[in-house]
Amino acid sequence: MSALDDPQTFVLDSQGLFGIADAAAEAFVSGRASAEALEIPYPPDEVSSIAICGMGGSAIAGDLVLGAYRERLRHPSAVLRDYYLPGWVGENTLVVLSSYSGETEETLTAAMQATERNALCVGITSGGKLDGHYREMGVPIVDLPPGLPPRAALLHLLGPLATILNRMGAFPDISADLDETEHALRSATDAYRSSIPVAQNPAKQLAVQLHGTLPLIWGAEVTAGVARRWKAQINENAEVPAFWAEIPELDHNEIVGFEGIGELGQQTQIVELRDPRQHRQNQRRFELTRELVEPHVKGVVQVMAEGQGALARTLDLVMLGDYVSLYMALLREVDPAPVELIGRLKERLAVVGYGRTA
């Protein structure tokens, strides 16, 4: 029997991350309902641009939603991972402050600047200063359940974000897409959960294939943000290096590096995250790039998104990657929950003076 089919293996999961993944649809529905009930005092016609401020697991929801609706966005929009807001953020910018903990220093710095510029701010958080201080300043806040690792709160964050953007007219109404997304999440968790044996479980099969290798995750268009999510989840859950890149950009630089990859190539596994509605030239690029690099690496795996709506297809792939990363952790016999190096870095940052160096 495979270790991934042995219930004793899952004792390693100290914080129940598999159970959290299994409840993805419920988290999405709950977050969506909270955002629907939120009183937002800004008329949608005041919005001329959109900035989503966050880091790590609190920012990836922005990548996924904006990526899914990139062709339907009505306003210039960006995910901002930094201490400073660009000059274009002003009174008519919808600024979504996304911080699961409510204590992310980059996001709190952005919040300070956004409120000083009288931007149209909305917060999504489980507590911390973002909840307390900025709620008192009149910023509408979506309350999230506390106590989760931020990366495991993705669906709690994404449901409210998609709903807020929909309410504020960021794109033509996507309510039907959001309904479909709930069903896509249920289908994904039913297919990938731990009770499904390796022989019928694509997530377990892919984890076995990637175990002991260096994963390179490639995406394009809708799947670019998904590739970034896969990379981060493998880093944090399985505690191994992983990297991501985006077609067509990687064809203008990264592809050349495979000529000199040497022995490292025999440890490298590429995962292509495909979408049936990608631009024809990007579809050709995936195929042609694979032909050129395959002789230099251990293998290339192709994964195709399923679903009708863009967000449903996006989250179908997201859930596969989340489960793959958790199964990879178990194959390494490590608890997928702790992220000790991040904690140690934050401790060291806390003893250094905050602010500009000059």
C-alpha cells in the first residue's frame, strides 16, 4: 500500500490542512456571503482604477481573480506587493486591503498611504490592526474566521474579493460564474481528497511524480497566477524549492537556460498548466517549448483546466496544486503546517527600526 493511502501517514498534518482543503467550497461560499452583506459606501461609478494590496497567500487571490477576468476588466487593475503605492492610486481608486492576519506590515503601510489619499478602501482580514484601526477610520471590513495559516485561507479571501469587485463594477456581472465556481470546488475536493486512493487520485499521482525533483511550474494567461500559487504552496507545504514562469515571456529568456542546465536537468520536472481557451499562439508555444526543453529535463507534465467559467477553471487547477503540495509534504515525512524560516525572518525584522533607510 502506498504511504499516501495509509491513514497513519496523515498524522503528520498537525493543523488539519487536508481538512481545510476539503472545505474549500464552504469557505468560498461563506466569504462570498460576508462580502454581499458588507455595507460599501462608494458608488461603483466613482471607481476608475483598482489596486489589490497584499502579500503571500493574501495577495494570490488578486492574481487569480484579475487573471481570470483579464479580458473583461473595465478599469486598470493591479496586485501590489510592496510598502509603497504607485502615484496613480488616488481618490477614485478602489483599494482592497487583503491581509489575513491583519498585521502584514507591507499591507498596513499601503493602507496608511491609501487612506491619506482618500482612496476608496475596503479591507479583508481576520483581525489585527487592519481590522481594529482601519475599521475605526470608517473602512468597510470583511471579517474572516481566525486561526488559519494565511496560505490555507485562500478561498476565504478569494470569495469576498471576487464579490467586492463584482459589486463595484470591475467587470460585467459574474454572479453565474461564482455559482459555477462553488460546484467546481466541490468536484475538485471530491476528486483529490485523502480518502481517494492513489490509483484514482490525480493529485496523489502527480505528487509521487514530483517527489524528489525540482518543480518548474509554467502558466499562461488565466493559469499564470495559478502557476505562482503552485510554486508557493510547494515551497511552504512541502518545504522544497520550486519555481514558476509565464508563457510567452519565458520563451524570450528562460528557455535558453536549459542548454546549460547539465545534471540539474535530471532532477527538474516541468508542469505545464494549460487552459483550453488560451490564445492559439500560446497553445503552440507550450507545445513547441516542450519539444525544445524536454531532452534537457527529467520530464514534462501537462495538466488541463476543466470547467466553463474562467474562475471555475482557475480554481480547478488551484485545488489540484494545493493537494499535490500537501501530498508532497507527506512523502517527505514533514508536517505541512510550520513555516519556521518565515517566522524567524519576521522576528529579526521586528528588532530593526521601521521605515526608510534615508
